[in-house]
Amino acid sequence: MDPSSLSNSHECKVNSLNLVLTVNFEKSQLQGYVEVSSTVVKDNVEFLILDTNKLDVSNCVDSTSNPINFTLVEEHKIFGRALKITIPEGSRTAGKEFIVKVYYNTTVDSNALQWLSKEQTAGKEHPYLFSQCQAIHARSLVPCQDSPSNKVKYQGEITVPKPLTALMSALSTGKTEAGDNNVFSFTQEIPIPTYLIAIVVGHLESREIGPRSKVWSEPSMVDAGAYEFANTEKFIIAGEELLTPYVWGRFDILLLPPSFPYGGMENPLLTFVTPTLLATDRSLENVLVHEFCHSYSGNLVTNKYWSEFFLNEGFTVFLERKILARLYGEELFDFEAMNGLKHLQDDIDLFAHNCQSELTALIPNLDGIDPDDAFSSVPYEKGFNLLCYLQSLVGVKDFEAWLKQYMIKFSYQSIVAAQMKEFFIEYFTENGKAEQIKDIDWEGWFNKPGMPINQVKFVSSAAQVAKDLAEQTWIKEQGVNATENVIKSFKTQQIILFLDTLIHLTAGKPLPIDVLEKMDSLYHFTDVVNSEYKFRWQTLCLQSGVKRIEPKVVEFLTSQGRMKFVRPLYRELNKVNPELAKSTFIKHKSQYHIIASKMVSKDLGL
């Protein structure tokens, strides 16, 4: 059973959800019902138990509108309230279908949903709604078995005020008008975990960017998004060549308002992305590649429990870097791997500082823990390093062949790490490589906290040039002989690595302010558009006590809500100017997504 869920799919399994909802912006509510279709798994099961959190459940009825008994149990502070629905006695036999309509409203505390006033949008003319259900927030959108262990089909009928548009992580099946409202219908025929159910409502337009892709956004941003993500079809083709045909039909992209808390979210058929990717030169499209790769690892082959999140993210990082290397040069794989190790070390150090090193195991124990609280680069980068190690034992060609078979074998399933391990051993034993894999320390890889064991050594001349510029020219020589020429030839990834290296090597011993001022006079980092540069430069300046950067930090913190940027920047600002950090957050708290707001509150000790 999933420790992050209160539901009982092992006794009565939900197969599909049909959401019939009206969007009420005045009350910040979704109002309506969900029809839940389930199958009784074993005899004498009395209840269908669903997860809910901050939902107002008013009634349960059967297909002929007869009332069905239900109770909401006492609230768990992390996992919400279990909704226990009585199964009629005649349906308590294994194999029987049980269908119930649950009437409910969301509430202002439903943390899957962010309601934006018109003033908080780019166009400032219409309100906006979007969802974010990963990890365990679908239960505050709809009563469901909110566990990645159970996949469901779903349909939606969403009523919204004109002239707004509704989209879901599903195929659009029509639009009708009803007075002052538009009614949009959707269907998702491929079973997905509930964290991939998604909804957005706003003043949206689309632009075609490929034979199976559109960009959706507010009118003022949609063209910028269409330019930035023009290479999408190349990524899809590369993924199909590496793995298997793309099964989802469409790969559309929703460019969200700035408060979206993540870089991207891989909702099937409608990937959500942050506007912080709008670098004007397509240099941050790797995030889109990452979300596309989730079409395979995550959306098709899913971690059964959140403790095994690396089966989603470690595989996805590996696939992302494989595709980028195919498109932009093989060296990029090692380059990104080296950069990833730095981020992994930073997160491991942070968990150690917070006395939470156990959460740096590849398979941490999350009993009683909110998966959001364990979120870090560990499943991404440590999982990626495990796959690199396995590849080093059997060779690239054979490992990629296994990867394709892995996707075929486990598609449409939710699995645990033991199944991945067993298939790896079985496959390479049958293919004559038992000797090469016999000494793998699976226990150490899965359960030992800290940096990866048996690390593969990555080599990149481009990375070395970036590191040398940081280490030799700026840290050792303090920029005495620095010119602007070297960095002009750098690719985006090299500039990021250059800045990351400075941050990493000056931890505890910041660069002098005059050295940073000289760097800025040559490289002009204070005024860059690229959000990745901006975040790292502002971090360096805060650590060195550059007071003039603080208004720029506040400007950046209040212009977007991506947790990758806002959490560490608030932490750094809090070290040097706690009054400014706390007052800025308190003043602008309502503009952040509730997940980001919760995490920053913890970071600042509020």
C-alpha cells in the first residue's frame, strides 16, 4: 500500500473518473461532481475509500440518483481526509463494478489550484486558473485514489465564463455554448496516475509549432513561446528513434503565468512550462526536452510509490541528455552530467545541514512524510548516475537496447525499483553479460544516503574551459587579467557551469566585492534576461555582500514563482538581510503558488 495515500485500491480499484465541473472565479471554486467507476477487487469489501483534501463533499449517489452513505474521516495534517463510500451489499463481490457520483466543491484551501486575479496575469484583462497535482495534490482537485500505484482514464466537462478557454491533460472532444458560458469536453483514454490530471482556464490563444504540437498562452506571450519552443518536433522524433513511437497523439505546451512553481510539468498532451524559459534564444529548451521525455518515463512507466521517484526522474534526466547529445553533440551528455553532480552535492549538503541525510537515499523512507518535503535533485541526478554506471558495465549500444525493452515491458504500468533491477539482471544474463553485472551493489545504490557510489567519471573539454575560467582567472587571479573575449564564445551551458563553479568554490569564502564588480563590468550579468544566469549571479552577489544587488533580487523574486529560483534566493537574502527577505515574502506571498509559499515559509522560519 502507498504510505502517501489513504485510499484502498487494493480492495476496490478506481478505473475511471468523469469530472463535470463549473469554474466559479468569484468564489475561487470548482463546483460539480465526479463520477467514479471502480471494480471490487475481493469479496466482502464494504467501502470504496478515496483521498480528499480541503474539499467540500456534499452528497454521493448511484447511477439512478439514489443516495449512498458516505463519511469523511478525521483529517490527517499531511494526507487530508479519507472519503469512505459504502458499497451496496449486492456489489461486494470480486469483479463487480461500482459506480458512484460524488458531488463536491473545491475550497480556497485546495492546494492543487492556483486562482489568479486578472491583475496577476500577463494580459490583466481576465482571471486565470491552473492546477498542479504532483505529488499528492490531485486529492484537493477531485476525490480520487491519489496514488501513482493506480492509473485511471478520465473525462472532463468544464464550464467556464466567456470568453475564456479551458484545457486539460486530455484530448479535446468539443466545445459548446451555454448562455454566458463555454462548455469544453475532454477525454484521456490512456490510463494515467492522478497526479497527471491537469486543468487550466484563461484567456488563451494557440500557435502551431509542428505537426502534433501547439503552444498555448495568453495573447501577449504566445508568440514568444512559439519562437522559443520551435524545435519541439525534433525532440519528439529523437525520442522515438531512441525508444518507441510516441503514443499520446499530441504534445502541446502551455506557457503559464510567472507564478507556476516548477520549470515544467509533464501533464500528458499538455506540458506546462514556466515563462522563465523565455530566454529569447532557445537556450533553455532542455527543460522542454526533459518534460517530453516524461512521455515515456513517468507517464508511461511510472514509479509505484513516491519513495521510488527516481524511476520517473532519474530515467528522464538520462533520456533528456541522450536526446540533447544526439541533437547538439555527444560531449553535451558528459557536460550536463558534470553540472548535475554539483547540484546534487549542494542538495546533499543542504539535507545534511538540516539533519535529514536519510532523504538523500535513492529510495528514502517517506512514511508519514509529505513528498514535497523530500523534493530535491537526488532522484534526478543520483538516479541518472545509477543509469550511467549500469551503462558503463554493459556498453552504450546494449544499454540503449535494454532501455527500449524496459519501456516496452513496463509501459502503462506502475512499478518499483526491484522490478527494474530484476529485468536488468534477467536481460543481461540472457544476453551473455552476467559476469559484467555480478558485482553491482544494488543495496548501496538504492539505500545508502549521500553521493552516488561507483561514480562514472565524466569528461568534457568545454566544461573544463568553463571551470578553468572560474577557478584560475577569477578565484586564483581575482580577475586581474580577465577579458570579455573568452566568455563570448561560451554556450549557455558553459556560462551556467562557470557561475555554478564560482558558487561552489567560494562557499564560505566569498569573492571580494571589487572582483564581482569587475566581472560585471566585463560580462554584464546584472542586466541579463536569461533567468538561469540571473539566479546564479544574484546568489554570488548576495554571498559576497553586494548591497546594490538586493533590489534586483527583490525584483526577480516578485516577478516569478519558480521554486528552483525563489527558495534558494530567499534563503540567501535571509542570511544578509532577514528583514527584507521576510517582508518581501509576506507582502507578495499571495502571488506564489501554495506549494511554493509553503516551502518558502519553512525556509524563512515563518
